[in-house]
Amino acid sequence: MTLKEIFKNTGTTPDTGQTVEITAITNDSRKVVKGALFFALPGARTDGNLYIRQALENGASAVVSQNAPDPAVKAAYPSAVWLSSGDISPLLSSAAANFYSNPSAELKVAGLTGTKGKTTTAYLLESILAAHGDKPGVAGTIDYRVDGRPLAKASNTTPLAHDLQALLRAMVSAGAKSAVLEVSSHALVQKRADDVQFDCAVFTNLQSDHMDFHKTRENYFLAKAGIFELLAASPKKNKSAVINADDQKAPELISMLSPGLSALTFAVDCDADFRASSVKILEQKTLFILETPEGKTPVALNLLGLHNVYNALAAITAAYALGVGLETAVKGAEALTRVPGRLERVDLGQDFTVFVDYAHTGAALESVLANLKKMPHQKIITVFGCGGDRDRTKRAHMGEASCSLSDRVIVTSDNPRTEDPAQIFSDIEKGLAGIFSNYEVLPDRREAIFRAIAAASKGDIVLIAGKGHEDYQILKDKTIHFSDREEAGEAIKNKMNGLGGGVL
């Protein structure tokens, strides 16, 4: 595709009298191939402008930057085309959509945003769309996949704009008829999904998270609300905004919707278009009655907990908005047996229950633990930590939530990154000191998991929270393989073989 074709209708015109063929779009100079278009994106940790020379050395034919060209670099590469733009993030989105021939126009696209529930809702909606015969594509926190087959591990919950458009084109090429996208608040601020043509946008809930990035809860909310602006701008017909009516921000969010954009609501407590009643959380199932505009129907989820009732409601409502019949939607939701790292059971035949969960905010821990307390149990033992170099404001809340809803708690490491673990533990203990005594600090995560499981008795529940599906631990100077599920399995085997491992 030519450079002029890539920038058609973007408001930017390449200043060149020659035809320049572009072979790829990237923001990573290491991935530049001959004929590539290089976007010098500024970033939090580095600046793409520092790598323009390397991109040109590797064969880039054109460069887009917010900065004026370096005279020395421009002189060294006189045939390269330079384009300037005040904010290149939306330009990258538009250019990438053109380069990949607007793949979202060929798909039914649902975008999911919210603090909690995006991943599980995506899995549920994927299961429903598969039951509908759509061979769905999914981009989310765990991986990118089509028809259940992974295309790649997730580098971001929502890929950068050019990677997202490439992924959507890959989905179309693989035969997908629909796409489910987890759309993060970071992605919305950074314009990654600006040129995705959405059919449906889903708001799961709003709680405090990512304050290191957004600074205020209101900024965080406005970032999330941005998905409905993208929905309104989409040229698709019969678009729907799907909103959790039980969330306190729902009335404000609905009032912000563009005129003519229809809203479908779901809830457990409030009146809504799709509502769950008679909820029963059992040891192996979650049951409820689904009340809809077309009547009532019983639902039996394999996923446990009230939070998964909300996730199922979100997925079923979104599916209905996308034209899926209610009977198929319910069957598809009921068919899902597990979501990696989301209240995922580790069962080797032991007489106590072990769950691995991704909960990494105070509200998420409260929700998971409140649901576990409704299950038959003797004691609840919780293992959790907080990530380093991330939002410090949530740490005390996570400690308080864990200790107030658990019988015993082990505070441990969770991707400390470059931060001193002692500082992380100190921040957590601000919510505990002088109030709770049912906790201990054990920095080694493997040791903490083994200790918790060794201490579990018949009928107890062990929750290992924070990392969920992740199979790594990020330390100061390296990243190592580490899976909570694998470690829990080894600890259970250890205990069942009578090898001990510590007591609480």
C-alpha cells in the first residue's frame, strides 16, 4: 500500500512527489523491515524519537513524529519521508486501519471495559458466539485467539493500534465473524481502539485502580466512558451500549450517551432489561433466574460467585444486542467450564478447596472473598501480594479486605519489579497494623503458597490471589517462570504425600 493511501482521510498528507510503497507499520525500531512506516511514539519509559536513526538503518521508508526531524539524521537518509503530527496516537490508529483495510467493518465487534470482569465476560461471550456459529476472535488479558485457538500471548490487554488492526485482520482471515475485545482504560486514553468499528460496548463496573496512571477516579471513569464515544462514532447500524445498572456510575454514564444510541441494562439489585433473581451459589454451580424482555429462564453456570452472575448477565445482554437468540445465549454461557486464573479450582482430590484468582484490587478481593464465604467451609486462608511500581493507594485496602474476610492471611510478593518488597509490605500493613492480627508476611511467594496449603484442614478454602493466569514473576533484575496454579498443585501433592510444609 502506498504512503498516500495509508494517510487517506486522516488529515495528514505526506510531503512527497513520489510513490512510496509501505510494507509494514511499527513503533518498534527492532521490528522495522525494508519499506516500513515507523511511528516514533513517546512513552512513559522511553521515547521512540530516540530510535529513529535505528529505524532508518533497518530500512524504514517513512517516519512519523511529533518532533521536527533531526537535521543530521535527515541528511544521512535523504530519501526517507518525514511526517509531523501534534498527537501521533490517533494518527497511528487511522493509518493502521487504512493499512489493514478496516477489518472491524467485516466483523461484529463487542468492546468490553470496566475495572473487573472483562476477561470472564469475554470468555462467556466467546462461548455464546461459538454456540451461535460465529467462530469468534478474542483479544484480552490472557491471550489473543480465534475459535478457541491462541494466535499469541497477550502483550497488552488491548494491543497498540497497529497491532490491534493487524490482529483484527488475522481474525477475519481465520474465518471469524465476530470479535470480542477487552478495552482497557489505558488503551482508550492512548487512542488504540479509535478506528475500531464497534457494534456493542459493555461497561461492567467501576472501582479504584490504575491511579498511578489516571491520578483521579474521575479521570479513570472518563477514560472508561470513552468507549461509548467510539461506539457512537462507529458507522455500524443497530448499535447498543450495555451497562451494569447496579453500578453507581450507571445513571451518569447513561446520561452521557450520544442521542440515538440505545442502551441495554443488566443488574441483580436494580430494575434492568436483563436481571438475575433467585441467585444461589452452590459448591459447584451458580444458579439464577434470568428475567428478560422475552420472559424468564433458569441459568446454571459452572462459574462460581455473584460476580460471575454479573459477568454472565453482561455477556448474555451483549449477545442479545449482537443478534443472538436468548436460548443460544444461555446455553453458550452454561457451556463455559472455566476461565484461566479466575476463581480457578486446583483439585487433585484433596479434602480442602484451593482457588487461584486474578483479584488484585481491594474491591476485587472483597468480592471474591465475600463469595467464598457463602460457600460451605471451615476456614478461609488467603495468600496475596501487591505489584511493585504500580498504584500504591490500593495496597492498604487490599490488606484490610483480605484480613477482614479471611481467617488467616499470608502477605507475599507479587511482581515486585524494581520496588523494594519491604516498602510494598509496609504499604499493605498500613491497613492492618493495630487492627488485625490474623496475618503474617512471607516474602517468598512459593513458600507462602506451600505454607498456606500445608496449614489447610478438611473443609477449608485456600485462595491464592493476585496473579491468576500469569506464569511469571517480575523481579528487580529478571523475570522468572512462576505459576500459582503449578505451585499450588505441587504443594497439594506435597501435603497429600505427608511431607508437611509449615503450619499457621
